[in-house]
Amino acid sequence: MRQKQCTHIHQTIKRTMTNKKYILGVYEDEDVLLHAIENIRAAGTKIYTVFSPYPVHGIDDALGIERSRLPIAAFLYGLTGLAFALWMQIYMLGFDWPMIIGGKPHIALPAFIPVSFELTVLFTAHGMVITFLIISGLYPKLKVPVMDVRSTDDKFIMAIEVKEGVTDVNQLNTLLRNNGAIEVNEKEVTK
């Protein structure tokens, strides 16, 4: 009975894990890569992602990735921090425990600038980090498959997902090689 349960659980886990196949184009030069991205997208092929050892200027536009709205969120977090800082200082020094320090009135806005600045920065930084982690789906113990270890050293890797019965692998290999790929590999990833 126990062995049947273990077998059933193992089969359920196996069904939930999916294997995806990718064609990887390996590039040596970022300019060649940018032109290849434009040509491959113009040919109607959807690029899954591009792995790069360092940031490449213009790659987001070439891939058609929208501009991030994180700066808007940062501005709103900063306003929240500023409002909280002002409210906190006005309440504490004006109503909760009013004190005259150095001949200044209870509510002296110029004296509130340092604390307001610090809380604005604190709220902005923490809010941006938390928002980025949530939007990106990053969480503890996340295992990200490495498509090609050379993408952390000196090569640029373009990954294109292969869909069974839809993608012609030979045509895709030819397209990548004609657009400057020094090698084309297949990679199966379990997710």
C-alpha cells in the first residue's frame, strides 16, 4: 500500500515537471548579436531571451521589451516616505510632546529636512527592491536553469523555444547561422 502511494506521488510530480527544448545561438560580438536579433524577429521568429555577460546598450529595444515602470513606483514610494516623515515629525514635535528646542517653534519645517530626506530614501530603496523581487518572481531557493555557462564569461546566447510540430529546427539552425551565430546547440530544460 505504502509503495503504491509513493509511486503515485512520484508520477504526479513527474507530470507537473515539464521539459522545454530550446535552440541556442552562440555569438561572440554584441554588434552581430544586435543585428541578428533584428533579422530574426523580422523573420517572424519569437526569441525567448538573450543571455549576456554584461549589459548591452540597445538590446531591450531590439528584443521589443517595454520600458520598466519601476521609476514610477520609486517616485510613489518616495512620496510615501516623505509624507510619513513629515506627518511623524509634525505629530511628535507639535502635538504629542511639544518642545521648544533652540528657540524654534513647535513645527519647524527646515529642521525636518534631514529626517524627511532619509525616510524618503529608505522608503524608496526598500519599496523598489521588494517590488522588483515580486515582479521578477524571485524568491528564496529559486533554481534558474543555466542555458550555457559561457554566457557568464565571454559569449552571448540567444535562446529560442522549440514548440513541437510548429518549429522547424533545421530552418531555425540555418537562420541563426546566417545571422552570425558561431555555433547552434539544443538544450532541454526541466521546469
